Amino acid sequence: MGWKMILIAVAMLSVAGILLWGVITMARGGEYNKTHSNKIMRYRIVFQAIALFIFLGLLLMRD
């Protein structure tokens, strides 16, 4: 597995991890959900954009 595949896998796993964090936070509810759910959603959006730019950049650099 090359460095490109590792980079894509890390980006996808980070997005999936943040998404799982948000889902668990919503399921638990309570004060933590009220204070952090918006911030977690912003993290997810930022990491999705980063993952998309990585994917597009690697797609443009392909051999």
C-alpha cells in the first residue's frame, strides 16, 4: 500500500471517527450534547473538506 492510499485512509477514518463521536454525543444527550454538538459538526465539516481536497489533489496527481 502506497503513501497515497494511507493518506486517503487516514482522512476517511478521521471523518468517520468525528461522525461517530457526534452520533454518540447526540444519542447520550444531556449538557455535553448541548454545549458541544455544534462544535463537533463544524469539526466534521472541516475534516470532510480536507479529505475531499486530499482526494482531489491525489486524483489530479495520479500517474
